[in-house]
Amino acid sequence: MDKGWSDNNKEIQKLLTKEVTFEEAIQKLVAFREEMFDQITQIVNGYPEKAFAEMPFAGEDGYHGKTLAYSIWHIFRIEDIVTHEMIARDDQIIFSQSFQSRIGSPIITTGNELQGNGIVEFSKQLNIKELYLYAKAVKESTDQTLRNLTYKELKQKFGDDIKEKLIRCECVSEDGNAFWLIDYWCGKNIKGLVQMPLCRHWIMHIEAMRRIKNKLCKIARKGVDPVAYCGFSCNHCFLAEWCGSCRTEHNTCSFATCSEGRICPNVKCCKEKTLDGCYECDELEACEKGFYVPSNDGANAAKAQALYIRKHGKKDFLRALDRLHEKYDFQKTQEILGQDYKEGLQILEEC
């Protein structure tokens, strides 16, 4: 488990045990959930739809042996059921906002009954944008339910009426890999449900999603030119694990994720001009597109690197960065190269 997330979880659970720290616990929990949900947002915004049905760890035990689409579905179906059928006792989001048809899901269950290729085939049927909107709606409704909770309600337990309600709604499959969930949930009080699945369940599955997307990026980048269109080196970038590079569909570079169609302006321009990269462009020095926009902290560093490639080639550029990174981490190298692009070029030539 991610140490920072683990420590966060432990602190929140400790704060939940006392009435005087209960409100602080809820505030921290909602903020922590927002932090974790950001990971899902980055994945959804940064990867092509086909990636969500891929299973790079097929056959392996553990949450990482699933798909990205299944993971999102599973997290938020469980949360929707637990929050609305058990805690808030109102309508599930999947029904109240017609998300099953919007997502295109053939099931309304948690998905625990699905195995192997069944998970892949299920994932292929889902509309990822609608799935993300569903996840966001469930998260927000749960956050509000958490804010409305009182300390005394944490001890509330669940009787046979709730168990029968869960069985009647048919949101948990009768398959042996799934049906145990009903007894598991009903064996907890509200505090137990807040701890698991509304917090720890997220940690386990989102960490698994990070492993999946890192593996997908590694596969996508195999044999691909590590030099980005703008002049950055994917081999040295802090996003190396997250990003499949702008030369693949798995591009999560900041200027890609915030641009129309997830295409960085530098990439778009180079493709229109049939250039291998900005370093081949006669307008490089004066360019203010994409990474080179003056307000971008990395503009000068990117331009310095592109100019170096123009003068000395990619192989020498990568060797120069290797030498620079022996002394400094990525952030520091960008700071050093980013003061002025002409000075940055000189530093690269001297290192």
C-alpha cells in the first residue's frame, strides 16, 4: 500500500474513534477521497478507450489482474449500493440517473462474479466517459452522505431487513464469488462501512489501477522514440511511469490532457508540417505554441533541449541528459535549463 495513503487512512480511522475529532475525520476523508479520485481522472483523461479493456497482468492474482474499466465499475457499484441502500437508504445513482443504459453495461452487479476474459469482454462494452461520470456522481453523493453523518450514527448496525433489501435489489450476484458481500456488509456498522469500502477499498483498487496503467505505458513505449516532439526526453521525465509518450496513444503529458482531442499543440503542429519534432522547425526560437507558451515554467527548458537536438542530434542529447541527471533530479534540471533557453543550451553543451 502507498505509504502516504496508508498513513492518511490510519490518521482518518483514528480520528473517527472520538466524537471531538469526528468532524475533522470526515473533512480529511472527503479530501483524501478527492486526492485519490484525481488519479482516476488523470487515467480517464489520459488514455485511449481501448486501454480500459486491456489486461496486462492477465492470470495474476490480485486487483491488478483486472482492467481499468472493471476497476472503476467495481469501486463505484459497491459504493453506490452501500451508500444508498444501507446508509442513506435512498435510490442508487445508477437507477436515479439512468446510468446503466448510459454506460452500456449488461449488468447492475458489483462484477465480483466476472473472471478472466469475462472481465475483458465486459469492459469492452462500457462507455468510458459515462462510466467516469457515474463514478463522479457516486463519489459526490457519498461525500455529501458522509458530511451529513453524525458521530452517534457510526454505531448503527444493520438488521435482516437491510439484508433482504440487498438481496431483492439483485445488485449482488448469487455467484459464490459475490454473494458473500451481503453478509460482509451487514456484519459491519456504519463506521465499518466508512472504513471499508468508502476508504480502504479505494486505496487497494486505485493502487492496482496505477500498476495497470504503468504496465500499459511500458508496453506502449517499447521501441518508440523516447524524444518527445517538443524536445523533452521521456526517459528522463518525472511522468515516465504515467505517460506512454506523445508518440503513442497513451499520452498523458500535461499539454496533451488539457488540449482538444488530447493532442498537444506541438504534436499537432509537427504532424501538420510533417516534422519529426520542433527541433526541425525554422520557427523554433520564436515559437510560443504548446510547451513553448511563455507562461509555462518549462518553456525555456523544452526549447533549450530542442535546440540542442537540432545542433547535436538525439543520441548526443540523451547522453547529455544522462550526465546532467547524474547530478540533479528532473525538477532541478528543468529549473537549471529553464532560466533562459540560450543559457540552457550552453549548459547542455558543457555538461
